[in-house]
Amino acid sequence: MMLILYTITLIYCLVIAWLSYGFTKIKKYQSSELPPKTHFTIVVPFRNEVENLPILLNSISRLNYPIEFFEVILVDDDSEEAFCILSQKLNIQIMKNIRVSNSPKKDAITTAMQHATNEWIITTDADCIVPKNWLQTLDNYIQLNDVSMIAGAVTYECDTSFLHHFQQLDLTSLQGATIGSFGLNKGFMCNGANFAYTKSLFKKLNGFDGNNKIASGDDVFLLQKAIAIFPEQVHYLKADENIIITKPTPDWRSLFHQRIRWAAKTGSYQSAFGKLLGILVFLANLSVVATWILFFTLQTNYINLLSILILKFILDSVILYQTNSFLTKKQMRFFILSNLWYPFFSTSVAIYSLLGSYEWKGRQFSK
């Protein structure tokens, strides 16, 4: 039994080392002083975000980019309380979501696409804050590269709690895997809170056709479709001025259901690399849990337990440190405690995502 657990752990460590190498292959981009050229449509699907939307719109209003070069489309997905725009400084439209599938967010983006007047579409979330040079950096990159889709980074704004820093560690691992996979030319994941693509590419891909029965995945499935057909047109933009800040979930229950929603789409990935990596991560975390169980049932000794834990901890630490240095430049807190708890949390999420349903924005979804 221990031989199997060691084998899984070693394979996992080799793949994480490979992703860490891929992370270094994506060089940081520093925007130049090119005159603005690209016109953007910022799409924000929302539901019950009366508190968060003013904060997002305030950050958008402070963008270092000509106001006539971008518009904002807010798509209301049946909010219980209406949102009203108090300032007309920005070019903003609010529209109702037209539901045609099992995925509210995909429907919202498709709805906005019918009204967008610009070629470049950027999606973000209502609980985000955008950096002031966000559009300027994207514009500069677009002018200098032949690109039709750009994935960008997202990080959390944390307080001092273990819950927040655990989420930061989890998101950091996902962001590290994302950047590393792009560096290996095997990109399979992105975050819809910072995702840009052209309207023409969206039409060429037939939008979300083929995966709109799955509630989430407006970002990942579209990315994987694009990479499968136009790989050279899809880039990752690793730039300090292109990092979106969002909010962690407020409690463990919300976090559990959010991560179930994220995990539920893995089985429908078009990317073989993404599927295999998802399986390997699950098996590696399950191996840690299994080793703990064997230890407490006296079927293995502490040397085997420590060996498994240390092997995984060292390799995880490398890519987490790399990614955290890019995302926040702040010291990771509760690092050891989070690493000890993570395999149990992650394994529970993976198993439940295969068996159960989840809640999202006050609604119940099933696989």
C-alpha cells in the first residue's frame, strides 16, 4: 500500500516541478507608453451585488485609460434587489439576463455580446477591484502581439483570519498551475474575473455551445476550445498591472460550495492535460489522507507519514512561493497549518463534486 502512495506522491512532485519550470517560462510583461488604441467592452454578470458593484465601478472610473475607449455592460441575473447607477461618468448599460441554458453566467455573457459595440470583450466579477493600469496594460500587449484571447491573474484581499489565508493559498496554487501550464504550452485553465477575448473569436468558437449544460466554466471551457483550434492566439499576460483583486468567501460553507462548483467541471474538460492533472492532484491529496489513516490505525510508521508529507510540502512550497511573490508580494500566513488541512478539504470537495449538488448565488445546482 505504501509503495502505491509513494509512487503517486513522487509522480505528483515531478509534475509540480515541471509546472514550476513552466512558471519561469512566462516572463513578466512591462507595459510601454504606447498611445491607447484598443476599444474594450467590460462585461459584468451579477446577482445580488448591491454592496459590491459600487466598489467595482469606482475602481473602473479611476482607470488610466480614455473613457471614450471603453464601455461597461452589467447583466442582472434576476437579482432580488435592483441596482441603480448613481453616477453617469462611465458609459454603462444595465440589462436583464436572457436565460436559455443551465448556466446563468454563460447566458449573461452571451446576452451582453449582443449589445457590445467593441471588438475586445473583458469579463470580470462584481466583487472585484481592477488596477488603474488594467486596460492600458492590455492595450499595450494587444498592440504588440498577435492575440485574440488573454488570460490574467486574480488574487484575494485578505484579512487576518485562517479562512481567508487558506483561500489565498488555494487560489495561489490554482494560479500557479495556470501560469505554469501556459509556460509549458499546455494552458487549460483561467479565471473569468480577468479574461479578455475578441468578439470575432467568440463567434468562431460558437460561444459556449457544447458546454452550456454545465452551470460554471464560462472561462475554462471557452479557453480550452480556443486553444484546441487557435493555440497561437491565446496568451497569458503575467503583469503586475493586470492583477485583479477579489473577495474571499465569508465562511467555510460558502467556500466548500464554491470549490465544488469549480471542481464539478473538471470531468468535462476538453484538455487531456487538464483532466490528468486534476486526477493526479486528487490522488496526491488522497494519498496524504490515506497515509494519515494508516498511521493512526498503526498500519504504517511516522517515517512513512513524514516522508509523504515532506515530499509534497517541499514541491508545493516552491510553486506557491513563486506564485505568491507575483500575486501579492506579501508573506504567506498559516502556511504549515493550511498545508496540513488542505488534503482533507480538497479530497472532500473532489468526492462531493462527483456525488452531490452545490449552491451558487442562492440557487441549487446539480451535476
